[in-house]
Amino acid sequence: MMPLLIGRRATLGPVNDAQLMAELEPTAISLFDRHVGTAKEWFPHELVPWSRGRDYAEDESWDPDAVKLCDGARSALFLNILTEDNLPHYYRQINSKFGNDGVWGEWNRRWTAEEGRHAIVIRDYLAVTRSIDMRELERARMRQVSMGLVPNPDGIADGIVYVALQELATRISHRNTGKLLDDPHGFAIMSRVAADENLHHLFYRDLVSAALEIDPSGMVAAIERQVRNFEMPGAGIENFKVHARVIADAGVYDFASHHDQILVPVVFKHWRIEQLENLKAAAEQARERLVKHVDKVGNVAKRMQSRLAPRTTPAV
């Protein structure tokens, strides 16, 4: 049986952002080194099926029947690329919290470079294959990036919790999108992007684990807030809810995915929320609310799945 986590600051006062970052820095350095050593070098231009492309004629109308895709795959591709396109605003948010110095700045710049590569390869694939209307996509990109609406959790604790959950959600969405494409090139691209997103998730997931050792009460409160208020980074995209419903119906990402593949394995099994000891009264109450909320999400997922017609859900 694994030992219960007992925070080093369980009986001390609250930990502010500067203290938390200072105590997390050695862990962040180790995790950054692990990431760089694990990440695979790859090249977007080598994954895109260029031979399938042709010039776009002036005022050419997009033909949705030219490429056979289900609505779920098209909506997922549309949201996935627009989410990646909003990169400048993600960088700004991370930089404003962690700063530009030391390992925190190194990580943010490396993460930005990798996320930028995702936008490049997905956009090139879409342009070559004409899988979605590129004019509609460009108009949506201009709206999305001009508005700059992205989730912005308060403080370091909430920030690292949110991104740990969000990166895993993005990995699941990308990989399941690839499975719907019925195209080996598209599957390879989305799998490659998903593999990067998983490494990003592992960095933040393990950073949260270290923070739980430093300030368990503060982190439990942050986890409860971010789980209860979680939203995907593309929530500011026009008609996001419509696309999200289509994606859920296709089995790309839904309540069941969120509950079974994120909340249970990360919050309960990896962070072991229910096993934490010596929490302050407010944190104990937050934990109770968290457990009830996750149970509620699981129950909603079961009800929604029972109402849907039988379908094949992409495996993660």
C-alpha cells in the first residue's frame, strides 16, 4: 500500500505564489530535463501528404463531399486547429504567472515552440486535403485570435492544476480525432500531436504532485476549483457549444471521457486526493465537494451514454 501524503506545510500558514514557485523550482528543473530528454524530434513537412494537394482557384467554393468525413471529425478538426492558433494568448498567460526567468521561462518557450508546430502541421494537412472550408477557418481564426479569450485561472496553484487537466483533455481529443479520419496520414499527424500533448500533461501533472507535498490544503482547494469550473481552451470559439455537442456525439470527447480518462485516473489515482492527511478544515470541505462533483459527472456521463444510439467510441 502506498504511503499517505502528508504535506510539509500541513500545520503552517498559507503558501503564496512566490514561495510555491521557489519550492517547486528543483522539481520543475528535473521535469524540464525529463521532457527534453523524452521529446521526439519531428518535422511537420514530412507528415503532410503534399501530393494530394492542388492550387486553390480564386473564389473557389469548398465542396464538403470531396472528402468524406463525419460531422464529428470536421468539428473536431475545426476546434483543434483554432485552439492551437490561440497560442500567443496562452504564452502571455503562462508568462504573466511564471515570469520569463529560469526554468519557468525555459519551459514556457519550449512549450510554445512545440505547440506552434502542432498548428503548422494540422493547418497544412487541412489545406492539402481540403477537409474543411479553409475560408471559414481563416475567418474563425481571425475572430478567435483577435478576441484572445482563453481560460485564466488565478495564481500558480490553480494554473498548474488547470493545465494538467487541459493538456490531457487535448491529448484525448487529438488522438480520437485521428481515429475518425479514416486516413493514415491524418491519423499519424494527430497521433504525433497527441504524443506531445501527453508529455506536456506529464510535466504539469507531476508538478502538481510535488505541490501537493508542499501545500496539500492549498492544492486541494485549487484542484476542487479547477475541476468544478473546468472548460476547454477553445471555449471562446464561436459556436463552440454546437461543435462540442457534435464532437461528444461522435465519441471524441464527452462527459465519459472527462470522468473516466481524466478525473478518476489523475485526481483520484495519481494525486490520491482521498488519501491526503492533515488537511485544514476548508480543504477538507473542498475535498468533499470535489468527490461529490466527480461522482455527479460520472452519473451524468452514464445517463448521456444510455440515451445515445449505440456507437463505436474511439479508444485512447
